[in-house]
Amino acid sequence: MNAPVSRLPEDPRGRPGVDDAAAELHAAGEALCRAARVLALMTKSLPQADLARRPSGSSSQEPAERLSGKQLGAIRAASRRAGLSRDRLAALLDQLTGKEEPASLTRADASLVLDKLSEMTGYAR
């Protein structure tokens, strides 16, 4: 895993920078390996009870309460039409729902946000 990378053979098309790219990829790979080792050490040091309490990547909401994929897409499209950056969208979501990430909204939250974005852009839903 940490074996040294040998020098690449000359590029047959004579493109410069192949060795530089290989060196960058090697350095990035080593950094990822170091990060994985640190993460593994950190995970081992946590008590199992803490690991069980940590939220997983999926939402803790019931499936019927989670916003739909269509709602999420509509929020993203409407926010682009409104010219909102990610930070401004997060601020709007926080103001309206107390949540900053569109994916963490409920269906009711998403409906509220879509109504506000429609009002801002003049697009009817």
C-alpha cells in the first residue's frame, strides 16, 4: 500500500507533465491512507454506545415524512432561478424551517420552502 511509485515511462505522444501528475496522485493516495488510518484509530477509541447513537447517512424521519426526490429537485431548480448561492439557500432554509440542508427537510418543510421560492421568483407551482 505504501510502496514507492516508480517513474512512469516516457509518454509516447511527448506530453509534458505526466511525471508531475503521477507524483500528485501518489501524494494524494498517501494522504488518503494516512486519513484512513487516523479515522480507524478514532473509531476504535470511541465507545460502542457512542457509535450506536451517531446518526447514519440516512434521515431519521419516517419515509412518509421525508421530502420526495421531486421536491428536492424543485427546491434546487427554484433556488438557482432565484439566484441563491448555497449559503443564501441555507440561510433561507434555516429561517423558514430551522434546518440548513435541503435533504433534511420534511415534505411539509419542502412545501413551505417551495412556496417561498415561487414567491421570490414569480413562478407558479
